[in-house]
Amino acid sequence: MEPLPDLATLSDEDLRKLIDELTREEQDLSYRRRLLHGRIDILRAELVARLQKTQGRSALEKVDVESLSEILAGKATPPSA
């Protein structure tokens, strides 16, 4: 964000233009923020729907955590080719 100019040097017309410009910028940012909040709400609703389908069970329940730990630690035997 750029600093404000020396306000004492601005004419009334320049001051009005600056106010209008910053007001438009604020409105644009506000609109963008509302769009982002809408997208976040949609994503959260999707996540809730997915969790309700699985009754809150974690996808990790299906993962063999011990085998995964061995693989990540480099202790697992490589799969046969």
C-alpha cells in the first residue's frame, strides 16, 4: 500500500479523486472477500457432507500405519518386481 501524499498540497478536486479511488478499491476488496468467504463456505459444506457419509471415521482407519511407518523409515522390504 502506498503512503498518502502530502495532503496540504492536494487541491479539493484531487482530494475528492483520491477519496473516490480508495473507495472503489475498498469496494473491490470487499467484493473479493465476499467471494472468498462463499467459496470457503462451499468447501466446508462439502467436507461436512463427506464426514457425514463416513460417520466421522478417518480415512486413516483403512491405512496400515505400521507398514507405512516402516516404509517411511526405510525399513520395509522392497516389493518384488
